[in-house]
Amino acid sequence: MEAYRYADGTITYPGHPVGPDGSEPVATIDLREYIAEVLTWTTASVSPPGVREPNHLAIVEFDVDGTPVRAIGQLTTGDVAIGDEVRPVYCDQLRDPSAGIREADSQEWDGYRFKPV
């Protein structure tokens, strides 16, 4: 979970090669080292092919040295509430690669879920 910091102090996640002011990133930030707060969450009962059902999702906000950084992603559980603290945890398979319309080897299926602290 790599975010980018730009010279003006802006932080984006996911990182972009050009920041809001047109500059290149000056540093990367590993969001796995931070705790985030759940801003809102939902449960999708009908998910895309290969994605688990029910699929618990959240918008979370990290505080990176006083700068808010938001991310959206799957939760490890549906037992969360707004304001709960969560941490990113690695998941080697966010969806079943055989259920996609592309060749399974042509895509990466790993990523991060948010786990309550």
C-alpha cells in the first residue's frame, strides 16, 4: 500500500506519477505502517465474478503526519462500525482468478484488506 508524497506536501493513494500541482513525487509512504479510521462501510451482497459474497467494503482515512489519506478496500469482516480503527493486511488472492474474463496469469490478484485493530 504505497502512497506518494509531493513537494507541496500532498499525499495521494494510489500514487500517481504526477501530483496535483504537476510535480513528480518526492517520496513514498508505506501505509501498512499506519492505522486508519473507518469513515463509512457497506456490504455488497452481489459481487463481481470471483469476489467473495458478502463483500464487506470500507472507505478509510489514514493520518500521515497530519495529512489525511483516504483509501477504499475490502474488510476482513463485516463486524465494524464507523470510527473503528483498522490496519491493512496482505491478502494473496482478493478474487478467484479463474472467474475473470481475462487470462488468470495476465493479472495480479493480491492486495490488501482492512482488519479491525
